[in-house]
Amino acid sequence: MAQNVATAISGVSVSETGNTTTSGETFTVVVSDGSGLLTAITGVSGGGGTITSSNNNKTLTIVGTLSQVDADLTTLTDDESSTNPDTLSLSATNSFGNSATKTLPVTVTPATIDALGGTGLTLTESILFNDVRLANFTDSNLSTPASDLQALIDWGDGTHSAGKVTGSNGAFQVSGSHLYAGPGQDDATITLSKIGATSTATASATLNVGVPLGDANGKNTLFIPEVSAQQLLDHSASADLRISMMSEVLQTQIKIDHGAADPGLQSAGFGLVSDAVNWLLGDAPFVYSPAGGNVDTNHNGLLDAGATNAGFEYNTATQSFTTPPLKKTMAAGRQYVDVVSSVPHSGDLMVNGNDLVNALAAFNVGELVTLAGGAQVGWESGGALVDTHPNTATGFLTVLKDQHVIAGPSHA
């Protein structure tokens, strides 16, 4: 039998010699163990005797006909707490007073417990984790299916959720989905356990949570790593228009990631976030001379950040971009461009870099709002909605123009 596991004891039965056909004959069988815990199940394999337990489950009494008693004895199990040799004592008495006793030696072998092990990953991801693999696990029992395992993820921000377990042949992966409140480094703890067993394993994953800027259309995106994202979000007023733009668009992006609709976003067009990202990338229509707002000078879609100017676009030590500041009075801040149409049309509202910063700020403080599931955009003042339009590129600019947030002219 196995240590600490209720294991069947085979070969235990009661037999009768002589007259075995006496009607109504019953038997009482008492099985005792000095150390192990005994169990048996009635009604299995044709059984149906009466089973009672006593002496803290160290003694079982089975009453029934000979066939019932023997059938119940086939379900006998013994749970031992050590590997020391043990014995079972068995006594049988029939309803005529005849009795017999027997001592049975029990050899105890250690239980085989499946060994689980885990290794967490180090990841750079966005604040929205969507079915991301966090850790790898192993199981010494190669026949264990993924359905026998369950995972719990502590995301390191006070929240927990179940993980998804996949894999086979002793190699498993745990993935999960989660929305963080903002950028930063979080340490997630993943616990894997086997259903119905005591085997568990834990793994720690280091999650560098950054913010990808870009709209739902997937047009021009820019990933901001966790340290620089935190600094730019908390940055004080700056003479560098790129700092102001980045601070505001990060707040807007996080607000949208948590469920708000992007002002101006159309299924085939650009929204406020896309306009800001295009400005930060120096893409059309935000092309200026002699200097534009481009912060991704190597065009890899990532704000390369480090604690020095050499080889980086953003210096986390000085909390500034590594190229000269872009003042609000320069062309990128003051020159108006058409963001409504790729081919400018008469009457299109035009904006500049300063207008975009002001528009983002208005959205972040809850003045410029999207409503009706993103179908409309409006202006909220003192708790009242005072100006609404369809949520299109023209509609959200019209609201901003009406409220004197932007001062751009219409295209001639």
C-alpha cells in the first residue's frame, strides 16, 4: 500500500467450511489497525453489508451475509502515516457463534507524489495583458493532462484571477489576462496545483508594464516603456512641447484602455490619439521644418530610453528627450495642418501641436467627452452636456472649436 494515500488492501476475505447454506446466516467481521486509518464502501461489487467505524477510524465492523461481507472487504483501504511495518487484525463471527481470528502483515511503501516545478518569465507588455504566457511549469508525472491542473495568478497589484493551463507530457504553460491601472513594474506570482492532490508549485514573473500609444485601427503606434511612461505621466510643466504632448496622450490612452471611446475615432479614420501619435512620430500631416515632433528617431516603434543620452531617445536620468527641446513657439507648435482629410478639403478644420495638447487635456479632465457608446462627442460643463456632435474627425474638432479649445482656421 502507499503512505498517506488510501490504497486498496487485496486478498482479504472470509470463508466458511461445513454447512454454507443455512438460511439467514449473517457474519460480523471486525478489522483493526493500530496505526492506519481504515475505510470500506458498502454496496460496491455486489456488496451491501452494514459498515461502522470506531476507534478514530482504526476499526471497521462489517455485518452482512457472507457474499455481502466479502464484497465489502474488496473495497478495504488503509491509510498509513509512516513506512513502518504494520499488521491488520481480523476477526469473523457468524450468527451461530462460530468465530475465527487472523493477523495480516502489511508492507508499507512510500507514496509517489507528483513533483511540480515552475519558472516565471520576464516580460515587457502593455497595461492590457491579453492571454499572455507568464510562466512555464513541469510535472514529473508525464501522463498528467492540463485539465488536472489549475492556476491562480496574483498580479502584484492586489488582484487575483485564474490562469489558463496548456501543455502536455510534463511541460505546461500558464497564461492570463489583466488590465493594469497604469505603467510600472509588477511582480506576479503564479501558483499551479493539481486538482484533488497536494502537489503545488509557484513561479514569479517580472512584468514591465508600458503603454502602447495608438488607436483601435492599429495605425501608427509607439510603445512607451514603464519607467519613461511613469516619468512622462508625472512630468511637471515643460518648455518642451514633446513632453507636454506625451504626458497628455499617455493619460488619454490609459483612459481609453479602461473603456472610454477615442474622440474622433472612425472605423476608417483617425482619432485624437492617432493625431497625437502622428505628431510625435513626425508623420503626415505633421511634417515641419526645420524640426518636427518626432521622438522615434530610429523608427522602430519604441521610445528607446536609458539613463544616458548615448544611443537613446529619452534620458530617464534627466527625464528629457536626448535631442534639443521643441518649443511651443516653433513650427511644430504653431503651424496649422489638415487632420480631417489626407487630401485637404475646403472647410476642414485645421490644428497645430498646441491645439492637440489642449484637446488631450480637455479629454483628460472630463470636459471633452464621448458618449452613446462612442457614437457621439460633446462638451461637459458643470455637470451639463452643452454641445454634442457625431463622434467623427470633424465632429470632435467642431466641439473643440465651439468651446474655444482650438483656434485653428478652416481650410480655404
